[in-house]
Amino acid sequence: MSALSAEHATIPVMGRLAPHTGRTELLAHIAEAARQIRIQDLKLVHYAGAGHIGGDMSAIDILATLYGAVLNVGPDNVEDPERDRFILSKGHVAGALYTTLAAFGFIPVEQLATFLKPLSALNGHPNRRKVPGIEANTGPLGHGLPIAVGHALSAKLDVSPRRTYVLVGDGELQEGSNWEAMMAASQYQLDRLTVVVDRNRLQQGATTKETNDLDPLQDKAAAFGFAVVEVNGHDHGELLDVLSSVPFRPGKPTFVIAHTHKGHPISYMSNNVAWHHKVPSTAEFELALEELEAAAHPRFAKEL
Amino acid sequence: MTEILTRNESLRDRPRFDCRDSYVKTLSELAEHDHRIVGVVNDSVGSSKLDAFKKSFPDRLINVGIAEQDMVGVAAGLANGGRIPFVSAASCFLTARALEQIKADVAYSNRNVKLCGMSPGMAYGDLGPTHHSIEDIAWLRAIDNMTIIVPADPVETAAALRWAAEFDGPVFIRVSRMGVPQVNADDYEFRPGRAVTLRNGGDVTVISNGTVVWRALVAAELLADQGIEARVISMPTVKPLDVEAIVAAAAETGAIVTAEEATSKGGLGGAVAEAVVENHPVPMRILGVPEFAPTGSAGFLLDRYGMSPEGIADAARATMARVR
């Protein structure tokens, strides 16, 4: 497998639209960002010969919505103390995060070509000491939520409006540290903390139901003191609405269950447990590329 | 190198101090002048003696409940938000239960978190090995980007805390509970990675830290009575290590004994042995805790494992005897 060459690093720099931009434009912007991030991520995994493509694809709409229209973080203010924080707890989808950071200008697009190469800053799990825009070195599961609670506490102590978002995998919720953190979030009434669960119902080798069933997840989160919202995790409108509503319920942290499909929307990959960290063959790669490129938004594909 | 004490006959009889008192006094003073400082505890307000801190700064003492993984992750998040968290928890639970958070969230992420291990070693003597924290130094020494400090007395505890508050990065400080006499001068200045020579001597060197330093000083008195001049080095910073002082001791005295209230595998003794073997091999003896300790107070157990003043003196003579 050849390494990803610079010519495959086609992601354009995007950035948020101006605040007055209408919802239709905003959603089209997010959709096109997500589509291009997916294409790039597919190339990343195919050419690197490794990665977690299933989880990447299930998380990309959430990442594109956050970076495209919600977070007040951009390449120019990655060190601003008052920036919103996004913590990727499911660190194994680092490829999706790098691709998103490249799409929104945090790192050079060309740098994606180094993904997983020896001495690259783009390791299989994110490293904040090497990549701007990363808030925590995650990878072991169950770490992001406590860190997010700590940041949300710091904002509360500062009486700052800055917001905290953390993306956790659903299988990851089997780690007890998440529930420790949820108790503390509720106790401290961290209503500017939003936990997003990538609820694709698949973990490494099986469904969550077969492994350690999380349901009824909404009831569990509610019992831990969270305001619980369920959305289609591939619907940018639903994501945008809930992620922009902070606080969602005053006095309560928010728990967004984003229903997703691992591998979405690639036909042979979607909701298929085999694609946790499988690498597409050349034929599979070309088919996926064809499907993703066909989905271009007619109005925005050129302008962006 | 600073010579502070030359005669210590009375060390055994001097007043003993619980270093947690120095800890909370210093932390409160620091917090008074730096609003970024917060305490983070796992229901350990009382066991960390933080009641006074809580009274002075009620909003700045974060109690996450009995949840160590969350406690350290929360501290990393507080640091992300610009705060300087001092995590205060029993060292056994802090380091064992949250080891991966210490590795990933604090050290690897390079967050400005101060991990304060309360009542380390065998301070919870008769509560047994579940509550002993003899492994903490060895575990944390294996983690990159982690400064490890084991103060010997209240003066050094305060000085190390003041330094840690200024330093931007991960630090682990052991805060002793078992009473210890003051061995450092009142105007002692802590310098990271620097050993303190408390007594000069050319026949053998005893390197120790924490609660064992005063015992080493008394051992040197016993040796002096027998005509043996022992160098006594206090090594508050286990990491980074003062290799220069160790190599000089090896070269100039020819025999080294280490003694610590921690496991004899991979702690201060291990660190010194690595420096000695790589730079200037000489006979060594590593005193520490070799097993899950039986029931007994910390003082009783230290004596049992050869770290009474007499035991340390015996080890020094035996090690000298191995010098060709």
C-alpha cells in the first residue's frame, strides 16, 4: 500500500460562515464539509493502510457540525483562554479529527499525507503537544468525559460563557470513569457541558447489545442528572440545533445521544461490524469514493 | 552542596511534625496570592487536612467524591481551563487507581497538575498493604514528563510546594503523615533535581529521602562513634535525579546505601543504582520494603526492614566491607 501522497490531500480550507448566514447556507456548508472530510478520511485510511474508518465515518457529521458552525475555535484562536473546548474522547478516530482540523485550517492539508508515518505528528491517537487544536491526548477510553468536566468546572469558576463539548463512543461508556464524571457534572450543575454520544451500537468486535448492553441509555443518563436529547447523528440540522442550545436545560449538563451508523454512508461499510479498523481494498476504496463524490451538494460544491 | 547539620545526636528526641500541616498551610498561602490554585479531592478533605483551605476558599476546593479516575481527569481539565489544581488524596488510591489518567491526561498531555500523595509509604501502617503506598514512586518514575518529589520534613514540604506552584508542568509530591523531625534549615531552598548533602564523609554514602532521612542522619552518628565517616545525602527529587551528586559519592566514598519508605524495587534505590551502574559501579545496598508488609505502624515496619538508625548503620558497614 502506497503512502498518502500530497496530491490526495485535496481538502480545501473551509471555516465558519459569518454569523448572519442563514440556516440553509449553514447546513449546506456543514454538509459539504462533512462530505469532503469523509473523502479525505477514506484516502487517509486507504493509503496509510490503517485507521479506524468505521468510527471515523460515524463521527464525521458531529465533528463537521461542531467545527463548521458551533465552536468558537479556529486556527487563529487555538490558544485563546476563552475558546470553546472540544475533547475527542474516542481518540482512535484521530484520523477523522485530523481531517476535520485540516478542513477548517488548523493544520496544513498537506500534513495529512504524513498520517501514521514514522515520526509524524499525526499519530494513531491525538497528541496536543504536536497538533494545534487538540485539547487532550486521548486514546485509552473513558478519559475525555472527566477532562471535560474539569474544563467545565474551570469555566464555571471563571464565570465564563465558554462551552465544553466531549464526544464519546457508546462502547466507551462501558468504562466506569464516565459515570464517575457524570455524577460530578450533575453535582456541580455544569449546564455548559455537552456530552455527545456517538451511538452507533457497534464496538470493536460485536454489537454493544451483545457485549454489555447500554440500554436504556437515555434513562441512565437522566438518572445521573443530565438533560437527555436524542438526535439523528447524521442530520446536521438536528445536530446544529441541539449543539447550539447551551444551556439546554438550566442547571443540568446535556447528554446528546446521536444515533449513528459506523461506516456511514458507504454502502458496504455502513452498520457493518467488520469495519471497525479494516482497510478498504483498492476496489472497495474506489467504490466508496464514487459514492461519496456522487453526494456533492449541487450549490456549494464549487464555492467551498 | 549545602552542609546544614553536622551533629544530630538529638534528632531522635526532637519534636516530630506531620507534613500535612505544612502542606495545607503552604497551599493556603499560595492560594491567597494566586487565584488559579484550586484543590481537588476524592472525599479526602479530612485525610488531607484541608479543612482550613476549604474554609478559606470554599469554591476552590473541588470534591468529586470517591472517584480517583475522575479526580485526576477533572484536574487535567481544570488545568486546560487555566487553573492550577493541587490534587490531594491518599497516595495509594491516587497513584494506583488513576495511574492511566496520570500517564495520559497529565504527563503525556503535559498538563499543569500537581499530584499530592497524602500519607504515602506505610503511613497507614496497620490498615495493611491495601492502604500502603510503597509502589507509587516506582510506578510514576516509569512515566515520562513527571517530576517526583519526596520531602523529608515540613520545611522541605513547604519549599517543594512553592516551587511546584511556580513550575508549569506535572509534579508528584509525597506528603508524609508519620511524624518526622526537621532536618533542613529554616531558610532551606528547594531546587528540583538537586541533592542536599546533609553531612559530609568519605567512607560510605547513605542516600535517602522522605521519612528516612533523619534515620540516616542518626545512623551516621552511630557510624562516627565507630570511626566511620558517612556522607548523608538527601535526595528529595527522585526524578529528575541528581546524577552528579551520586557519581561523586560513588567515586569519593566507594560504597552506597539507599534507604526509603517505599518498595525496594524501582524507587529511589533503583534510580540511584541505574546511575551508579551506568557511570561509576560500586557496591550498593538498597533498603526498602521488599514485600506486602505485615501489621504494624510505619515506624515499626521501617525498623523491621532494616531502616532503624542501627539497621542503616549495619547496612553501611556491610556494604563498605564489600569494597575491594
